[in-house]
Amino acid sequence: MSDAWRQRWQEGRIGFHRDAPHPALIEHWQALGSAPNAKVLVPLCGKSLDMRWLASQGHPVLGIEFVFEAVEAFLAASPAPVSRYVEPDFTIFRQGAVEVWHGDFFHLHLPQAAEIGAFYDRAALVALPTATRQRYAFHLAQLTPPGAKGLLVTLTHDQGDQGPPYSVDDAEVARLLAPNFRLEKLATSAPDERGRGESVWALERRGPRC
């Protein structure tokens, strides 16, 4: 999968990228009720402007991205200085309140994510093939503490297993995430001209709080 995504970035086939923060993020984020200064985990972040929007709301942001071209593009979009340091399995670039960790999301371990208090997924779950989505849901649950709030944007289309982005319907969201997260569906959009419709979910990590 990583080779396929790397090829897409190198060829400029990144139609999933938006030139503005996602409307669902702007509309629904505050209503989640996450702590104002909670560090937000953004898996498979690409060069998403959503991270800068989250930072503008006062959140430290930790984005994870394994395609270096995407990391470079995100950093180059701002004149702010960049600092670089290394963690096991990751090279980390800090620009303002945003850290982009270059590496494999599945290599991120709990001690490295100890300060995570919220999460945002617009392009991770729908980027993963069926066989990997269960692993992703379990790993996300491992990294987030009880009570952590998150916003999830999913996509449905009628192209079968073709992707990315892949079609992830409501039943699959419940199957993957309900064991570890409370789910609330916030909105659903009508299919666009390509037959793609989005759904927006509020999530809260289950479990006793310390």
C-alpha cells in the first residue's frame, strides 16, 4: 500500500487533497467538547490544511505520514521555521504548533502518543483496504485514552472495492469502532457527481478515566 500511495504523490494524483479546511471539521469540531488545548492526532495526514486549522484553534497537532513528498509539501506551504528531530521509527518535523511524524502509523507506540487527547480522521480509514481497516481501528483505540474525542469523516460509493478512497459504510464503521468508541453520526451528504457521499461521526473512547 505504501508504494501505491508514494506513486500517487510522485505523479500528482492527489485528488483527495483539499485546498481549504474540510467544512465538516469547521462545523463540528467545537461541538465535540474536547479540551481546548488537547493534542490532536491526525493519522495519514498528507499535506492537509486541516492540521493548520486545528492549530489555529489552539490545539497542538501530531500528524503521521509515511510519504515524504507529502511531508515536504506541507512544510513548504508555510514560511514558518521548521525544526527536525528523531524518534524510534520516525523523523519528526515541527512547524509552529504542528508536528508531522514521517513514518508508519502502525509503528507509533503508546509512550510516543502519551499526550494525545483528541483525534481527527478524514483520510485514513477510507485510504486503507479492507484487510487493514480492522488493524487501524484497533491501533487507534490503543493510542487514545478513555474520554478522548474524535471526528471521523467516511466515504461511500458504488465502485465496490475500488479505491483509495475506499467505500466504508455505516455498518462497517460500527463493526470496526463501536467495540472501543461511542459513536454518533452527525451528518450525511448526498452523493456528488461521482456518486460519493460523506458521513461525519463523533467518537469518544470508551473506558474508565483516571
